[in-house]
Amino acid sequence: MVKHEVFRSLSTSDFRQKLLAWYKTYRRELPWRANCDPYHIWISEIMLQQTRVAAVIEHYHEFFRRFPTVEKLARARESSVLAAWSGLGYYRRARMLHAAAKTIVRQRGGALPDRAEEWLDLPGIGRYTAAAIASIAFDEPVAVVDGNVERVLQRVSGKTLTREQLWNAAQHLLDVEHSGDFNQAMMELGATVCTPRAPACLTCPIVDLCATRGETETNKSIPQKKREIRYSLACRDDHGRGREVFLVRRPRNASLMAGMWELPEILSQNGTVKPSFTVRHSITVTDYTVRVWQNGSAADANGSWFATRKLKTIALTGLARKILRKAGVL
Ligand code: SF4
């Protein structure tokens, strides 16, 4: 047993063996686990940042249908990449992904890096993502620390670890013969068993190696803010070819979802007129109650009419997509 400042009496071989055996049996079958192709791993890792697995699954296959290779992605227009990203949120990731694809094609002839250190040189790639891609696609023996791994490490050790201690502890535990699977197993444990609010310690494969067994709470939940927002939905006949919908473009310098299309917001509304329907939408720490008035105004200088059959090719915000689906327009 190799002692470590964080895990004084923990058997690393026992830990690795139990975790990997559990992962082999209980891991979720997810599309990006079907192969170790670095292009697929890279895209999935970027999509999964701060986004629910279910939302990523919805977009994953369509993204590869549109951009099957890094060359195709590099050659695409930014608006096409944003359109494929629509619904995943955090659009800066899509822009950085696009920039990285261009760099890979221009500087490396389309060959993806095989080491974490090289990935770090690309736009939008941080320490976690570089290590995740290099370990999962190339089995490079580098550990990862994301929110799930951090929670597992804090609970298993029973200590409040600093960022550097977390990376160091993860590297100490890593099974260097199976780094890709080990890293995925740590993240999977955090996502499905050692969850933030109610860890399922009774079903945890490493319960007898854990210092806390869920006794300490390492993640304090952040209170959600509430906001109401109102939109106008205007549709018209497209000269007998279908329907058109009126959308406005967010400013190019907006801090969120710059340049994407959405419904016109209503800033003042006669309180006696009831909305056509309401949807709920959450973005980070804000829960929105979204009220929509149909047959609304189409008077906005930044707006345009779009044929509904073409909406799939436009960079719509996730909320606009949700409203258009609810209204039966999309
Ligand atoms: S025993 Fe409980 S707290 Fe410890 S790692 Fe497993 S699920 Fe998390």
C-alpha cells in the first residue's frame, strides 16, 4: 500500500479494482462510449460541460451527421455550427470548438493531438477536457477532476481538499493501465451513486473505503432566482408554401448567446390580456416563467421572417426552440 497525504490508510489497488468492476457492470450505455474515436470523444466532452446528458444525447448524432469529420467542422460557417448547437446552451463552447477545428486543420493537417499537453494549446480546452480526451481516446495516464470527481474525492477522504490537492489525489488513485475507464468510472460514480444531495452509499462499490459514507455535505445548493419573461409569437402564411415565423437577432456583443435568433421580447403588456401559453425554463441559477402571446407584433428592426421548414438550420436559442415546439411551429 502506497501512503498518500490525503488517503493515509486507503488501499489504492482495492479502490481501483472495486471501482472498475462496478463500472464494467453498471455503466450507462451512452453514444460516446460506443468507440474511442478522439473526434467523437472531444465533441462529447465539450457538449457535456454544464449540460445534462439527456440534452447531449438529443444533439449528438445530428451533430456528427452534419460534421462527420474535423475537416467538415473546420469548413462550416459559424452560423451552421451554432444551429447544430442550438438547445445545448453556453454557445461560446461551440465558437471555441469551431476555432479549435480550424486550428487542427490549418496547423496539424487535420490530425487530432494524442497528448493532454497538446490539447491544452487549442481554444476552449482546459485542464479537465485535455486530460479527459487524452485518457479516454489514447489511454494517456492522466487523471481528471470535474465536479463529480471532486465530490467523490472530498467524501472518500473526509477532508476539504484544495484544487491542487484534488488533482494530486485523483492522480494518486488513477489506474494507469486503464486510465480512460478509471476516469470515466470516477465521473460515473459521482453522477449516478455519489450524487450531490443523496449519495446512495448502500449501493456504492467503495463504501468500505470511504471515510464519510455520505455523512458530510460538500455541496451546498445555490438558491434559484425566479424571473418572468414575455415573448411575442407572430406567424403568417408563406405565400402558400407553408408558414413563416418572426424572429429577432440577439446583439453580436451580447454576453450570452450573441448573434442567435429568438422571439421578440414584450417589454410592456396590457395586464388584462391573457397569454396564449406559459413555459418554464431554467438557465444556470435562474428559473424563468415564460409567457407567450400568439399573433403578436412583428415590428422590430432587428427581426426577419423565417420559413418554418428552415428553422432547423438557424442558430435558435434553446428557449426559442422550446417555445416554437410548444406552439407546434417546430
Ligand atoms: S460511500 Fe457514499 S459518500 Fe462515500 S463515495 Fe460512496 S456514495 Fe459517496
